[in-house]
Amino acid sequence: MKIEILGTGCPKCKKLYENVQEAVKQKNIDAEILKVTEINEIMEYGIMITPALVVDGEVKAAGKIPSVNEIVNWITV
């Protein structure tokens, strides 16, 4: 599983990264977690507001910080 955090490194982006790490840890999922900070790469997903969360190429959230439980639901389906 590939999980990408899209954002420039703001506090919200860091919080999203922490939530993703916690969700992966809770469910003991083998996942590659990447931070995407390049604006051009972020725009390739059509994202105009960060932070954003992408799971296996699918945008799950943008402009908000999903809870650990929301992330767990997305990565265990």
C-alpha cells in the first residue's frame, strides 16, 4: 500500500502524517508513507488546498486533517 501526504510541511501536514502513522500502526499494515512537498507533484492530483491524503493513487481527503479512525477505514477497505 502506498500512502502519500501532500503538503508543503505546514503544521497541518505534519499532523496528518502523524495520524497516518498511527492508523498504520494500529492496524499493523505494511504501507509506504511518503511526503510529497513539490507543488507541481501536488497539482498533478488536482489538489488546490493542502494537506491532502492519497491512498494507492486515490485522493481521500484535501484541505482537512482526517481523524485516525477515518484513515483506518480508508486503509482497511
